[in-house]
Amino acid sequence: MYDSHSKGISYTAGFFMLIAFAVAGSILAGILSIPVWTNMTGLSITSMENAISDPANSNAVKVIQCISAIFGFFLPTLLTAKMMSRKPFRLLGFTGNSSFTEAALVIGIMLTALFVSGGFAWLNEQIPVTDSLKKTFDKMEGDYNKQAEAILSLNSTVDYIVAILVMAFLPALCEETLFRGGLQNFLTRATRNVWLSVIIVSILFSIAHFSYYGFLSRVFLGVMLGLIYYFSGKLWLSILAHFVNNALAITVVYVYKLQGKPMAEAIKEGNDTAYWGFIALPVVILLLVLFKKYARKPEEELPPADKNEELRNTPFY
């Protein structure tokens, strides 16, 4: 059902439009990143694949990540919402006041969910794969860790604050805008099937991170973020949850750096016993039930019953 601000484009069409715009935005971001890389590093674009892991190029990589997040995630969603609604920010969920109780429960959900996601990461590693696939997945994970370690050059408090803004807040804002405010929102409205929409978008969310060993854990975290968004109707709360997840990971790396330990050790810590994280699942469910009880969704502004929907977005509506 359309709300009173809709321009008449169906939510199904909006879902596929957004995917197309996101792909186009990612391509544009890649093009825009070329002069950024060459000017900031003095290196050719062909050297980027190997040089991206060099800590000396971390500032260029941070700028490129910002461009990718804004042009690949945020702007395509805003453009789609603008085409669909006269109040695009309201459509996406940038509306409503969040209470302290809602925010506290969201933080509690995410902190507890991190233990459960560790269990899913352990489960992911138990899935048998062929030797050739394992080598491919190990290389992907190794390359990702090297790039992350290079980008997270947390040698000072200023570096830590910059990392929190660039690698915790901005990805949380842009990714939640695309995946929850856009894709999940449109798919839920189109299908009226909440769980189907949450699970499909959570799978897309995990695929977008290009990590086999983190696939199940990111699907689980995506489901948590999707339920937070659906129960509250407020995108800021899922952004807060995503930010908590990112900021905690960066903080752990920063603490390890202060102790003189490598980031790889922070990543590996506790992986062998991560299956214990599943014992936190009942707590996560309880917190979600409480959140659903206390969350207050903004009311939909529906058009009057006597309006002819066939005339929507015309001067006669």
C-alpha cells in the first residue's frame, strides 16, 4: 500500500531500481577512485592491488572507502527514495524520536549478538570445502586482513578517532541506508513478508562483504539489524547497532596495538572456542522481545480512502 507521499512507483520496482543504482554507483565510485589513488599515492592504478596493503597508502584507501560508501550505498538509496516519495528521508526511516530505553536495548542486543556471531563464524569454518576452494578462501581472508591492518594504522589517538569516523560510523550510516532503509524496507512493503525480506537482504548484506569465513556470522548480524529496523521503523537505531559492532572491533584492535600485539592476533583470539557464543542466543532473543515491546514505530501517513490511486502523481490526484 502506498503512503500519502508516494509518487506511484511500486515498492517491487523500487527494490530492483535500487539494486541497479547501487551497481552503477559502485562503478562510478571505482572511476572516481582512480585520480584519488594516483594523486594521493603517486602510484599508477595498476599497482593498487598490491600497494593497497601498504600502511603508507592508508590515507588514500580511507578516502576511497568513503567514496565507495557514499556513491555505492548512500546516494543510490537516496536517489531511489526521492523518485518514489515526496518525503524520501521519511520513507527510508530517518524519522521518529528514539528513547533511551530503545537505544540501550539496541546496544545490549548487538553486544550479546557478537558472541552468537562468533558461534556462527566457528560453524562456518566447520563446513567442508575442497582444497582448491579452501586455498581461495584463505587467500581472500588473508588479503582482507592485510588490507584492514594497513588501513587501521592506529598509532595515535587521532588515528583511532579517524578510524571510528571513517570505518565505523560512515559504513554504518551508508550500509544501513542501503540494506535496511532501502532494500529491506521496499521488499517488506512489496511482499508483506517480514522474515523473507530480512533473510534475503541479510544474505545480500553478507555477500557484499566478500568473506566466506564470515558469511554466516554476517547473515546473523544482518538479521539482528533487520529486526531492529523493522520493530522500530527507525533507521537511526539500526545505524547505532551497526556502529557499535564496527566501533568495538576497531577498539579491540587499538587496544592490541597499544599492547604491542599484531592485529592478526586480535582477530584470531578465541576463534577455536567461539562455539560457546551460541549460549548467548536465548539472551539475544529475550532482548529482541523486550525491544519489540518498547519500540514505538512512527505511524504511516496513509492517503484518504476516497483517493483514486490510478491518478497518483498527476495533477488530478
